[in-house]
Amino acid sequence: MIGSGIFIAPSLMAKNIAAPGIYLGLWGLAGLFTLLGALSYAELAAMMPEAGGQYVYLRRAFGRLPGFLYGWTLFLVIQSGFVAAVAIAFAKYLGIFLPWVGEERMWLTLYQGSHGPVGISSGQAVALVVIAVLTYINTRGVVAGAAVQNLFTGLKLLALWALIALILILGNGHVAHFVPVWSTDVPRVSGAVSAGFLAALGVAASKALFCYDAWNTVTFAAAEVRDPARSLPRALIAGTLVTTLTYVLAAAGYLYLVPLSQMAQVPENRIAAEAAQRLLGSVGGQLIAAAILVSTFGCINGMILGGARVLFAMAEDGLFFRRAGQLNQRRAPSWALVMLGLWSAVLTMSGKYDDLLTYTTFASLLFNAATAACVLVLRRRLPDAARPYRALGYPVSTVAFILVALGFVVYIVQGDPRSSLYGLGLVLLGVPAYFLVGRESSSLKSH
């Protein structure tokens, strides 16, 4: 879950909201929203601990087409989009050590588009290298991928908690930065949406939700988890609670040091580096930048490791390229890993970090709502099925998650229709793709 977002997204959010109370509230509400989803997913994961996670739940509850559309969208938009976005974030922070690296530093300009130059930036080039390296590591087997994941998860948590502690001990900020609590004004700064308050609120919320996303990735590799009936619910719920506490404290720490108006103008949106620099000078900026490189590297690894398992499960069902269902000598789905890595590289070349956040969050929310609905459907259809864990607060928690997710989708579309509709278009392309694939796999039994 913890990757690039908490180090960059607060600056992006400040471009769309003017009230500190709303800014902090969005971080808390996004965490509560994620917890509601985790409660529902925990029931599904304990009930069906299979490779593919969310894809399996949708297929079981709604049939092959919805399951395929999720897997298709995960491949084309969600997982690959997050990999691309976090890889670009890695490049942003590498720019602190190597000033020639950044999204705005073009290596090759093909033409001047309506939203800026189109071509290859040094930041994109670095992101491509990171994706290639981590894809290769994961082809060496799940043990190699898990070893990288465990190491970098511990390091990135320590980095964030250290930054929060430094703000508490050394911070010379102002509590005045926390008021007003509420304001419907929309900041008029570069990068802000040209829309009303609710649309701007939706776009700002999408940045916070992006930071919490990937909470469901653990379900993708459920078949390789020890004692999944107990481990998966614990991982989903405890992981969400720890991350929420960490994010709210970090977001409050940034605000204590940097008011929203200044936060929106931080170069390359590197708010964590700005905070550390104000605490410890240039050395602090470099230390936190190094920690963020560790964090983003580990996050990308986890998304590549988990996402490839969905493509593997789809291929086994005859709903994806056959090669994606093959394991190499180290029992890793190497072809699925390569396919995910290649498409993530394409998305890295196609959009900037801000755009990637919006359209991937939009698509992810759509399918997260549909997956939570699986709990409602399967409770009715399979009332006697073994459920080692039952969603706390059901059905209120499940229905609330679905309604809030759909509400966010509406306002994200209003606030950034171009990026959102781009994501929706890729989802809809899955319908004809399904029927093309179905011609070859119609004889396979749905299960």
C-alpha cells in the first residue's frame, strides 16, 4: 500500500482544496472507506483463497464476462497504471540526487501537444528501467520477489515513522495552518481542475484513495499464503489500520510545516522532501528522498508480484494469452510478469503522474465496488458455504463501501473527465475482447 502517494499526493490535493480541515478529513475518510472494503474482501479471501483474488470473486459471483473485464482492466489500467505511476514517482525523487531526471526534462520531443510536449523524458526513462529490473527479479521465483518485498516494506515504514517523529521533535511549524476547517473555495493554481467544489473535492479524494490502493493485492497471491483463512483477513484489516494511522499523521505533519497554499506549489510535488529539508536542511531532503526511493521500489515490486498472478489465473481459465498461464523452472509465471511489465512501460510513456493517478483510481473504484457486491450475491446464492471470516458490520459496511465508491466515481468523472473517460474506454474495450477470446475458450468449464 505504501509507495509513492503519501510523499507526493498531498501536494496534488492542495491544488484542488483550500480548507486544511477538508484536506485532513479526506485522509481519514479514505482510510475508513478502505477499511470498509477490507472487511468485505476479507470474507471473500478467506472463503476463496485462490490465485487471482478479486478476479476469482467476480467470476464466481457474476460470471466469466465480469471476471474477464476486471482482469482485462487490471492489466490495461489498474495494476499497470499504478506500476507506471509509482515508477514515475521513483524517478521524481531520484531527481533530487540526479537533477537531470524529471518528468519535465525531455530527452526527445516528438511534438507539442495541447497539454505540453509529447515525447520521452528522463523521468520516464528511469521508470522504464525500474520496471524492467523488478520484472526480472520476480521471474526468479516467488521467494526472490517476497524477499525484496519484506525488506523494502520494513524500510519504508521506518522512513515514514522517522519523518513523523522528526516533525514532532524538530518541527517549527504553525497550528494556524490547520484552519479553516471548511471552505468551498477552489484554489486557482497551476494544475487545478477547472470545475466546481464537488468536482475538485472528488479529484482531491482520488489522490488520497490512490495512496491507499493496492490494499487488495495480497488476495492475488492467496494460493501461496500460509493458512490463508486466518492470514488474509488479518493482513487486509491490520494493514489498512496501520497505513491509515501512518498516513493521517504524515499528512498532518506536512500541513504543520507547510500551509496548503505553499504545498500546492512544491516543485515536482515532492512534499515529503520539502518537509525534511525544512527540518534538517539539504541533508534532510536527501535522506527522505533516499527513503522514498526505497518505498517506491518496494511498492512497485509488490504490484508486479501480485498483478501477474491475476493474469496467470485468467490464462488457466482460457481468458488470457495461453503463455501467461505457464510457469518457468522457478515456478514463477514469467510470461505473465513480462506482459504486465511491457504494458506498464507503455503507460509510463503515455501519461504524467497526475493523469495516471486519476484514471487508474477511477477504474479501480468501479471494480472495488463490484467486488464488494460479491459478498451480497454470494451470501444469498451460497448461504451454507464455509466462511472462516464474516465481514464485520455486514450488510451495512458492505453497502456503505459500494455507495461511497460509486459516489467518488461520479465526482472524479466531473472533475477530470479526460483521464476518467480514458480509463472507462479501456474497460469497455474488454467487451469485444472477451467475445474474441470466448470463441477459443467457450468449451472451458466455468467454476
